[in-house]
Amino acid sequence: MRHPLANLLRSFGSALVVILVGASVAPSALAQGRCMLTLGAPACNTADITPVFAPTGWKTIAVEQITFQAADYQKEAAFYIALMGWTLRSDDGKQAVLDTGTWGSAIFKKAPATAAAAEAPMAGSGRGNAPSRVSVTSFGFVIDKWNAAMVEAELKKRGLAPVADNDGKGFESFHVKDPDGFDLQISNGNGLSKSRKIASTAKLAVAAPFESTGWKTVWLDHFSFSVTNYKETASFYSNLLGWTSTYDEGSQNELLIGDVGNIIIRGGNPLDPNYRKGTNGVRIDHISFGIAPWDTDGVKAELEKRGLRAQIDTSSKHQAPDGTWVADDIHTAQFKSYHTQTPNGYNLQISYVTHDNRLALSNAVKPRKTDGKDR
């Protein structure tokens, strides 16, 4: 499935670019879109696969929740409140619910010590620092056409096993598993998305880790979602929730989550002659949030003033006259962001992306064919 916005990707400059997001490695080796420079090669086949099932016709209209499981969930929550301007909605001693803004909610759950230890190696979000003790275990979205009986029937028709999760007060939802078993919640608009419209007076029991930045999180720039078969997973979400593709690079596909945000689905390509489906590494290894106000040098200064890393990520490089590859300068790059690390070791990306320039990353990393021509 091609989205019309994909045509925009052909209109930007002629410099070769590579994607630089996701891996927990040295800054000089951050490229992850392995087909960026070899588009059209057998291992980077961008042909469509047979859809996993028929489209539902549903559209995603809101984020219901992003659920994190953290060794110290309160410390994690306090960090996002102070750094990203999130607002506490509740904390019952086992989990804290935060409004990320008017557009979304985050749930920080206390992880059992054994679970936190088991997930540390797979979280892959430390970027060379301490192992992560936090992971994203679920996300949920509100759809436009809600009738619980009909939604349940459509899910079952597609071979899914919906599990109801209702509050008895008007909120209704179903949990299903995606192709890799990741937890997806599909809901009506009467849960957290509704509560965000009401001011909260809740207070966290732990102190803020530092002075507030004054930033506001204004956009879900992207999830970085590593899966075993990216084409299958992209087809699943596109046909189930109406997400649309900006580009298929051969090892990843960036999708628009309706008018809510973006997601980059990365992983093995079933059309690669050497593809072998694995079972490890399925995770959201980082999330990028767009903030306002944005000042390129100011954001870096505020991070460092609080003792935080400010690792530049423009997601693109250009070829210098001597033939070497040089990272695009963050002041002039199409995509501007920094990576830092949360108290529990999660890789948090902070960018300048908003709803109005949501294609900044897609444009920066447009794939190139092996003959050097634009798509």
C-alpha cells in the first residue's frame, strides 16, 4: 500500500543519506536502515506481500496508552514530568498514569525484580551506557468506528483472540496480539483519551530529579519498533488500524498512525532470499517525542545542565568532496534530535518534529536505488 505522501520523498535533494536510529552502538555506527544505500538489491526487495487479512476500514484517531514497565516506575515518571512536561494523573503505588500532553497517555508500571532483570539485555536502549531496566510492553489506540460486538466479531474474523478490558463506566477495549505477540489495545474514546480533557491535581510521591525544563511534548514523532518480519507487521497494522506507509525501504517501513503520530517498523524482510525468521529482539527500543519550544543549541544546553547526555541524531549523512561520509549538521539538517537516557536506562529521543512537519524524518532518510537514482 502506498500513501500519497510517499511522493514527497522523491522531491528532496540528491545527497545519499542513511538512517541513524535505534542501535545501541558507537555514534559512528548508528545506521540501522540497512537498505538505504542498496534499494532494489535482492535482500532489499520492496515489493508488497499478500496482505495478512482484509482491511477493517477503521481509522486510528487517538493514542489511548503507551505502557512502560520499569524497575523504579516513580523515578521514571518524575523524570518525564520534569524533562518533558508530562502531567501526573494518578499513582496507586503500583503504577503511575501520566498525560504526555493533550494527545496521549503513558502508564509506568512497577516491574517485578525478576522481570526487570530478564528484560534488561533485550531492551537495547542504553546506547553504550548502563543496561536498560525499563521496556515498553503495550500500546493502545482509539478507533473511529466503535461498536464492541462488531469490533470483536471483526477481530475474530481475522484470526485474532480479543480479550475485553472494560471499566464498567463507559470505557470499552480489546487486547489482541500482533504477529510477534506484542500487546495491542483497541478502544473507544472513553478511557484515558477522555480523562486528558479534565485537569489533574495529582502529585507524585517522589521528588523531581531536577528543575523543570518548561518544555511541552507536542507530538509522537515515532516509535522505533523492531520485529521479526517488518512487512507482515506493517500489513497487520495497516489493515487493522488504517495506518499508511510513507516508504518501504527494504528493511523497514515508516507508517503514519492516522493523524496521531508515526511508527518505524524495522526487521527481517521475508522477500530476502536469505531471510530466516527469528524470535528474539521484538521490542520498541526507543520512542521519539517532539517538543516545543525548540531551540537546537538550547535543548542541548538544558539536557547537559541536568547532567544528561545530548547525543545528536540527524538521521542522515552527506558525502564530502573527499568521498568520506559526514553526518549532517544538526543546525541545517532536515531532521533534528537528541538522544538521552532515562533513570531506568531507556533510550529517549527528543526531536523538533511536530504535526506540521511530521515527514521530516521520512524526507531525511529517503531510500536510494543501487544506481544512485531517486525512487
